Amino acid sequence: MRSIYWAIVTLTTVGYGDISPGTNMGQFVASLIMILGYSIIAVPTGIVSAEMARMNRQHGTKCSSCGNEEHDVDAVFCKNCGEKLNP
């Protein structure tokens, strides 16, 4: 249990500081709080990053020849049929 606590402290870069829990229960609660804190940061960041990446991949211009709408932002020609895209 103690090794898991110190692994979490090291990975979350909380540091050793002046005050740290000495009991197993205190270290368990501190570990949960550290993991919860990082999940509050990491999960929304991942969601926003994935959404931004998805938006950058799609152009939204519909190809008049094949109807494909999934083009890169700087696309001039359709990646499916090669027809010139109209802006």
C-alpha cells in the first residue's frame, strides 16, 4: 500500500512536502484525491482536444460529383473522386 501511495505522489508531481499522511488510511484517501484531481484536469482536456482535432479534419464542403463531405481544411480537390471543390 505504501509503495502505491509513493508511486502516485511521484507520478502526480505533488512532491514530498512538509506534511504527508502517515497512516495507510490517510495515504489511501490522499491517493484518491490526487487521482481525482488529475482526472478533473485530464478528462475535459482530452474531450476538448479530440473535438478540436475532429473539427480540423473536416472541411464541410460537399463534393458536387460524389457527395463526400469529409475533406481536409485546405482541400482543393475531393479526396474520394478528385473533382475540384467549390468553396
